Amino acid sequence: MPEIYSSALIGFNSLPDEGFVRLPVVAALWTCSRGTVWRWVKEGRIPAPYKLSPRTTAWRAGELRAALAKIERD
């Protein structure tokens, strides 16, 4: 796994479900590129992010955990 992915994941499991994470963490969780994250959001494979400010987009950790758990169940 590239180092950028592993460093982005540090502390993810300790975040509360209401905590927010940015694009590098989402890409690391799904081990894909940033472009793939956006494509999969559009397709509904990854939950949609929240627009926190005009230049800040983030995902809720709990929603990402739920999506990953669903993949594991399927």
C-alpha cells in the first residue's frame, strides 16, 4: 500500500461516527484514486460527501464504516 494511503488512515477507527474525513482517507479506505472516489460517489457505491464550506468537502466516518460493512456482507 502506498505510504500516502497508510498515513491517511491513521486514527480513522478512533474517530466518532459523526467525525469527518477528507478525500485522501476515502481513497485509502477503498484503495483507489481520487478520481475513482468521485466516480463511485456518482454511481452510489460510496456515500456522498458533505459540503462544509465553499472549498471543503468531507465524509462522515460512520457513513463510510457502514458502506464498508455492507460491502463485506455482500
